[in-house]
Amino acid sequence: MNNKILAIIPARGGSKGVKRKNIKNLNGKPLIGYTIEASIISSLIDDTIVSSEDDKIINISKEFGAEIILRPKELSTDTASTAPVIDHVIKELISKNRNYDIVVILQPT
């Protein structure tokens, strides 16, 4: 049986420690670009989704081929943890009748 696998990349725009860390340039490419590319070229992952509230992150993620689910502002604060973000993405997908057997979280940094 083939499992349908979803990769979720949580990428908030308001990082405090390193400003704009998800889109910092590393060797000519935004950091998140490496994560998206690795997910897309993987033979194991079926779909790659970035969860973000930040327009720049969203645009860069689209350029690299990721699907976007817009993150609500209340899940984009300094105190928001990853679990509710993942829950939000999964609920959005279920509402569109998209189901997965396995979910992996790929950090963009």
C-alpha cells in the first residue's frame, strides 16, 4: 500500500532572533528555497505546503513550487507553537477533501 505523504513547512514572517530568517539569502538562494526544493524532489512526498502569513515568504514559496495555506494572524505570534499551525493546515485540507496518511514537518531553517 502506498501512503500519501504531506510535507508542511511552517514559515512565520515575524522572527525576532534573526530578522527574516526564512528568506535570508544563503549561497544565492533564500533559505526556505532549499527546504521546498528538497521536499518537491523527494520521491516520498506527494504534496508540499508552506503555512505563512507573510507576503514575501508566500511569494518566494510559490516561486519554488510550494502550495500555500494562509496562516491566520493568531497563529503567527511569537507565542504560537507549531502544533496548532499543523492542525490548521490539516483542517483546511480536510475541508477540501484532501487526506493524507502521513504528515511530515520540514523546518525552513
